[in-house]
Amino acid sequence: MSRRSGLRNVTKLRRKLRRMPDEIEKYVKPAVVAVATATAVDAASIVRKNYGDLAASIEPNFSRDGLSALVGPGAKGVKAERRVGRARARGKQLNLSGANQDLLFQAHKGAWIEFGTKGSPSKGIAPHPAYPFMAPAWDMNRSFGIALVRDAIDAALASITKG
């Protein structure tokens, strides 16, 4: 369910923040957590309730450095999917645990609901219309998130320059 946020130079910013003292992390991590959590809560409130446990599977998955997050259904299953992809690229088979299989299923189910499906008339499978929930949740939190992270960076830089 990953979707590019449309923000430019994020990777460059993360590299710069990693090189700066721990003071940056003290200010920026809570801002990233707040934005990711708000986006997950809004997405869970937007998604249609007749899709079962999809709303419960929407969660943020934070990077090791805590300066970025992936939000969506089964977001923690992305690591499992990457492992499977690497194993297949090497010509190996990788068996996932039941929990990881469920996370991957939730991620794919979220993508089918967010973007819809074409269906297959030859197999009798009807198309499914798109019901976006992640994109509107990000749109609702985008300006709030950018302002919050910008303020956190400014506060951290002010704290560092004071000494």
C-alpha cells in the first residue's frame, strides 16, 4: 500500500538529519510519529467497514532511524515481501509464517480496494471499483505533517545553535 508522498528531497533531508547530533532525533521523531499515527487513524476511519479487518490492519511502520514511516494495511508485511522477493531473485523458495502471510494479504487487499480491479469477464470475475482511503488520509494530514516536521527541525536547529 505504499504510495509516494510527492515530497521532494526527502532522502537528502534524512541523510542530513542522520549526520546531525541526537538532538535532531529528539525533536523530529515525535513529529514523524504524530503524523504517521494521525494518517493511520484517518485512513482507518475512511475505509469502508464492510471490508472486515482491513481497518484494524492499518498501522505505521517506522524506519530504523525513526525519520520516516510507511503507513497502510499490513505495512509491517513489506519487510516480509522484500525477503520473499530477494529469495525468488536468487532462485530460492521462502516460506513465511502465518502472521507474515496475513500481513501480506492485508497489504494486497488494501491495494485492491484503494485502486480497484479490472476483473476477468472470461473467468466470471466482476471488476471492483476503487474506494480510496489512504490517499485521502494523506491529503488530510499532508500540510499538518509538513508544518509539524518543519517546526521540529527548526526547534532542533535552534537548540543546537544555542549550544
